[in-house]
Amino acid sequence: MPPRALRGVDTYRGRRIDAENWSDHHDFAGRRVAVIGIDSLTVRIIPELVEHAGFVKVFQDVPRWVLPQLLAEVPAPQAIIARLAKAYLRTQVRDPWLRRQLTPDAAPERTHTLVSGGYYAALQRDNCKLIDWPIATLSPVGVRTSDGVEHHLDALVFGRTIGFGDDAACHDRQYVR
């Protein structure tokens, strides 16, 4: 479950799901669902959630480079992986602001690259929104971000790399070689 370091975690009254215990048996039809933290599990869960949930809010702690499965299996030097990750983001995300929100500060060769063929497409669907404001606290009804917005949610899916302010992304152990 979510780390105690995330303020207000015990006050949230909705459904809480750990991405590591994900199952296809969750029914999110018409529900407002949040994904908190981007990692190798959540980038694979998000496309499915967007397909079935009423609305999905993705709370991004740190932008991550993503490659489709096909490219992730190609053995290549890190410099080539870096070019592929940048090109994949550029070709898959047309909106310049969303593309900027999804662009990590670190070069792809200096970070872990995640694998998902549908992550970028899911984020561009009408029933999905990327939130990159830091989470201030969880509340009984959802998530309050540092800009003061209260996001009312029926369920929270917690990734493994929840950090929001620290370097928790380093805990994700999926690497592209």
C-alpha cells in the first residue's frame, strides 16, 4: 500500500490499490480513478484504466522516458536508446504542452527507461488528464495538490515509486538494455 510518507494516506475513504497487486478484475466503469506515481507497472496499467474508467487522473511525480515494447527488446547502446526515447515521445504526443510535461529533465541515457506501447496514447484520451502539480496531501475524498485543487476520486492506484519531492524514481528496477 502507499507509503506513510504521503500525507493524509489514512484519511482517504475510497478504494486504495497497490499497483504491484494489480488484477484485471477491478470494475472501474464510470469511476474517477487516480494513478499516483509513474513506474514500470503504472505505465502498463494506465491504458487499461483509461479504457474502462469514467475518468483517470495521472499524478506524475517525475517524468519518465518510455519506449514501446518492440524497441525495448532491441539491444542498443544507451545513445541509441536515448534517441529512440526522444523520437518516440515526439511522434506519439502531438500537443507541445503535454509533451513538455512528459519530458524528463535528465537525458534518457542517465535514467531508467520504461516500457509501454499505450501510455502516451492513453494520456491523450478525453477521459484522462496528466497532473504534474505535487501532491500536498490525500484527503477523505481524494487528492489535494499544492496548487490548492481538491481532486475528488473514487479509487487510488499507487505505483511503486511514489516520491513526490524525493528521488524515489531510483527504486524502480526495470531497465532497458
